[in-house]
Amino acid sequence: MGAFLDKPKTEKHTAHGAGNGLRYGLSSMQGWRVEMEDAHTAVVGLPHGLDDWSFFAVYDGHAGSRVANYCSQHLLEHIVTGSDGFRGDGGGEGEGEGGGGSEPPSVEGVKSGIRSGFLRIDERMRGCLADAASGPLDRSGSTAVAVLLSPEHLYFINCGDSRAVLCRAGAVGFSTLDHKPCDPRERERIQNAGGSVMIQRVNGSLAVSRALGDYDYKCVDGKGPTEQLVSPEPEVFEIPRAPEDEFVVLACDGIWDVMSNEELCQFVGSRLQVWDDLEKVCNAVVDTCLHKGSRDNMSVVLVCFPNSPKVSEEAVKKEEELDKYLESRVEEMMETSGEESPPDLAHVMRNLSTENIPDLPPGGGLASKRSVIEAAYRRLNPQREEDGESEESAEGSTTTHLLEALRQFRINHRGQYRQVLEETLSSIQPPCETESESPSSHDDAAGPPTSDPPQPPR
């Protein structure tokens, strides 16, 4: 966990489907991370007679992908079989809903089944993910955010710092709450288990206070599973469905690091007025977050209700006009450079960012149109393609090493910042630097940071 590539991997895994009056699409990208540790679940029509129910989830793994992948394959079954109340005790979900002709499950029965399912799978993984040869526990963990949809209710489920947002009547109608160690309730549990919260992390290391897996943080004697340093217990929120419901977005923190709830709802809503392809909408979310500066794995699941925004001729026309305008501005910049060396792509983006460009996608801004700008730039200046890529790669490489140095400090070297940063910087010095440089220049570079590094890895 925590290591970065010199260049992001932008290949995407996508899928889509429909059923029970819903449409869904999803997209995931490895991005700058060395490994892809996210996973997801999308099921329309559940087992055990719950044909008119659906389940969607995103799992954000850390320190490996085994827990996230296992949960994507088995969590739903543990939830559905988690308690007798979930399988039907009557009194809450509406006549004829689920259960294969038996009494429909009550709201409290469903919520109890969800909580039981999380605790059951966490205990199950403790044994089955151990290495059979050497016996140690798998050290990976995963957040989980999900929505379980019945014909009458939405059950939002969260364990960790991934997030779910409901867009209702064109605005944020609900969002889950992130589980962070600094939250007073989470901090109290951590301290009661003998731990501490340092640099906003459990024992100075883990940035989430609830997760599946992470068994190094779940071995305090005399404490139950929900009383450990890291708890596998989810928060479950039940919301009655309404005709005004438009869509639900589930995403890992690689998305939320660079977009707020309101921005993402606005951006998705605007894209649904331009494209009917939900995979394309999800791809746009992932690409935009990459261009906004996210350095994490990125996964997003979009679930649309019948009242979701529809493609509009006016919106499509405005989008086409915006693309043509951006292409013309790129052409003008290239022409004004004359016989001089044409500006690089980064320069073009910086210039455009200072302009008041009308009708940019709300929530996405100029970052969401980078692909259009880049395509125009490559078409007009194909000989600079390799140069531009190498410049961006070199810049990303330097940033990567610096972020990694800061990460090492935050986790392992809280009292030795100068030494750690000096060693890392000395390993990436440009060839043009000479031995005659004054040592004081390195001392200045190794001074204390003025702020936390962006998006520290868990």
C-alpha cells in the first residue's frame, strides 16, 4: 500500500446492466497506485426469493486486495443469510415484497441481517485468508460502502471512508458518513481498546477506524469484535424510496478526495443529460478525478432510478459547442506561438484555466474536458506527443518520490524527518547538480513541511 507509479495506469474495467426498474453502470481505474486494490459488486435480483431486490457495493482495499476481493464475492450471501429477521418476520417491507411467498422482512430485520453479515464475514475471513503454509493472518483490509434496494426502501451501508450519495430532486438527498479515527465516537472506542490516534490515524498508521480485515488491529483481549481498535460494524441507514429519487453514486475515497458530494451529483446529473451510456458517465467521473489530482485507485458505481435525468437536445448542443470552442482556443494558442516552439500541453491547460469559459460541466470544470483539449493539441502538434508525455511522466515521477518520502515519515519516522527526506531527495537529484553545491541548500529543502501531503495513503 502507499507506493506510486511514475505514470498512471488509465485502463478501465467497466460494466453495466438493468433490472427491477433500475439501470446501473460502473468503472474502475488503477491510477497512480502500484496495485489495484478496489473491488465491487452489482447484483440485480437477489437469492432466497428476493427477486425484486438489488445490491451494489464498492470495496476499497488497503495493504493488499485479498479482503476486498473476498468481500465482493461473499458479503452479499453473508448479509442475506445473516439473521432470521432478514429472511422474513413480517411487519415492515410491504405486502408481497421478497421472501418467495413468506412474510416480507421488516426494516429492523434487514438492518440486523446486514450488521450480522458484516460480523460473520469478518470472522470467517480471519481464518480462511490465513496462509496455509506459514499460518500468518493476511494483513490487508477493506472499506465497504453499499446500497441494498427493496421495492420500498433504500438501505445505505457504510464501513470505512468510502461513500454513498443519493441524488433526489436534483440535489444531495443523503450521504453516508466517513469513519475516521478523529471522530469523537471512533476515538473513544480506539482509546478504550488501548490504542491512540496520532496524525489522524489509528496508532499513527491506519487512516480508517472501521474496516473489514485489518486483523492486526483486532486482537485486543477482553474486547468484542465491535470494540476493537478497528471495528467491522457497519452503519446502516434506511430511507423510504420516493418518486423524486434520481440516482445513487457509490465511490471509494479516490473519488471523494477531489470532489465533494454536491460536485459529484452535479457532474453526474449533467453527464446524464448528454449521454445515455452509464459506463461512459462513470468513465468521465474517473477520468475527471484523475485530472483533478487524485492519486488513489478509483471506483464508482452509478445506479439510476426511473426519474434520473434524461438526454436533452439542448444539453447535447451546448456540449458540442463547448468542445468546438475549446478546440478553437487550442488552435489559437498554437497559431500565436508563430515560429517559436509551440507551447506544451501543460501550458495550454494553465492558460485555459485562467479564462472564464462558459458552460463547463458543473462539478467537473476544465478537468472534465481535458480529453477534448488533449486530442486537439495532439492533432495540431503530433511531433510533441512523445515530448509531452515524457515531460508529464518526469514531473509525475518527481512528485511520486516526494510523496513517498513524506508517507514514510508520517508512518515510520516521526522524529527523523530531516534524515528521511534528505536520503530520498539525494536519490533523485538531477544529473546537472554538482558536488560544489552548498550543503545549506539541502538543509533548506529538508525543513519541516508547511502542510500535510495530499491524499496520504492508508
